[in-house]
Amino acid sequence: MAPRKPAITKVADLIREGLADPSQAEVLDRVAENFRIRITPGMQGHSEGLARQFVPSPQELTIRPEELADPIGDDVHSPVPGLTHRYPDRVILHATQTCEVYCRFCFRREAVGEDGALGDAELDAAIDYIARTPEIWEVILTGGDPMVLSPRRLSALLARLSAIEHVGVVRFHTRVPVVAPEKVNTALIAALRVRPAVYVVIHTNHPDELTPEACAALARLADAGIPLLSQTVLLQGVNADAEVLAQLFRLLVMNRVKPYYLHHCDLARGTGHFRTTLAAGQAIMSALRGRVSGVCLPTYVLDLPGGYGKVPVGPVYVSGEGPFRITDYLGRAHIYADP
């Protein structure tokens, strides 16, 4: 068997693989000083849908005035290190700051990197906060990517959360099944089968990510009875096109993954070249409605800067105060008198 291709972690690797222009080496090294590079073997394709997501660009050095180091207010709502408590019934537990791939548009790009897993004392404090806060019903494991942790560590963490009676759901936000599908093995699946219902939310943005290996990993999770959702970021030059998103969402549903959120790209520093306007996103959602199954449609959301939470920002189909003017999926207007 041929040795497995290594992950790309340096600008020199990108140039060697033909993913970056040698003349840009110096400026890309400056980009990499601010936000690290890691591209797993399966994501090293030359398609624009992959390369633009993972290969650094000189455009990342352009910081717009409205861009923020903490665009969704993780720090503002952090009662103890490693924990974000933004909504009453759920918390985010930042189990690690490392990832299998580093996305160039990441809204936590200021935080993710080489720090590794949450320290023992910090994890103890976070678990203690969850245990003494009975309003918390759901714990969302993110980071970084929680599935970079070993099955042994995940099993130990889930056992501690399982012991908290008021915790009913543990949700993973991860790219691992898509970008490093070999990690979805028997040991990982066994770790996920615990008393709180475990949901896995797959981050994927383009149909090219759903390789045969990724689809096989999703099948292993689904066959184990683990509910699968997805989240996607609307990205200029990657998926800001109704046909591309329709293909992605249909592929996800065919792999037993329910599209959950389509995120408007956050105001992370150096990501302006990825952002569309809200109007463009609404037009894409309008083009999708009625043309793809409702099962395939996520909710288009904006995570408000400052930590005020997600707000649906999809197109509006109802206007007036009664009788109402209702727009159907073909753009035709209908008058509806609310009884």
C-alpha cells in the first residue's frame, strides 16, 4: 500500500503541489504568520470549491474597518474559560483550538491554532459551570474541531456530560467526517453512543467535499443511529450560486444529512473577499425555494456581531397588514385574507 499523502502545512508545500504561485511565496508567508495552514489529503484538490476555502490568499491581509477579532461575541459571553453561554438553554464548550483543516474564512481565526485541548483545570471549571446551571439542556462541542480529539478523550468528556442530569443533548460541530473521514472509525462511533442524545453537525460548503470516502464516513455515522445535520457558510467564489448549493444540499440529504444552517459570512478580520451581500444571499434562497425539496433547505442566518445571536435573514414572502400579499416561489403575488 502506498504511503498516505501528508497534510499540507506550509506555503512551500502549497507551491510544490501547484496550489500557490511561487511569486507569492513571501506574501503568503506573511498570511500564514497570522493564520496557520493545514489541508488534509482529501481536500488538496485544485477545484475552486476546495482551493479557495483552504489555500491562503494575499487578500487576507486586507482588514476592513467593520471586521472584528471576535465577530460573534464568544468572549463577551464566556462565564469561564472555554465556555460560551449565549442562549439560556445551551452552551458552547470549546474542547480544543485545533482543526484538521484551517478554513480561510473562519470566524474564530483569531483563536484557533496550536493551543490544543482545553486544560484539565479549565475543563473542570467548565463542567462545574454546566453542572450547577440547570437551565443548560444542550452542550455544543466545538473549538477548533472536537473530533480531532482521540476517541478516548471524547469518551471521557461525554461520560462527564452524561452524568449531569439536566443535559439532554450533546451536539458536535465538526468537519472531520468530510475532511478526514478515516477518523470516523469504530472507536469514535462507540464514544458517541452515550445517554445524552448526540447530534453531529457537519460543516461542508461545496459538493466537491463530499468524496466517496466522506460519504462512507457519513454512512457509518448514520448507520449507528447518530442524527446528522449540516452547516454551510455562504462564500463568494465557492458556493454563492443557487445551482452549486442545490447540488450540495441534495447530496447531503442523499447521505442522510439534513441541511440545518446556511451562515452569512461573519465579519472576521481579513475575510471580506468571501462575503456576499445579504441581498445576494436572499436572492439565492429565493432561487432555491420550490426548486429543491423542502428537506434540502437550510435556514439562512446572520450571527449578529457582539454576541446577540443568530437571526434568520431569508427572503420575505409576506407583506401588508391584512389582507396580506403573499409571494409564491415563482415570484407571483397572491392576496390572502387572514380569517
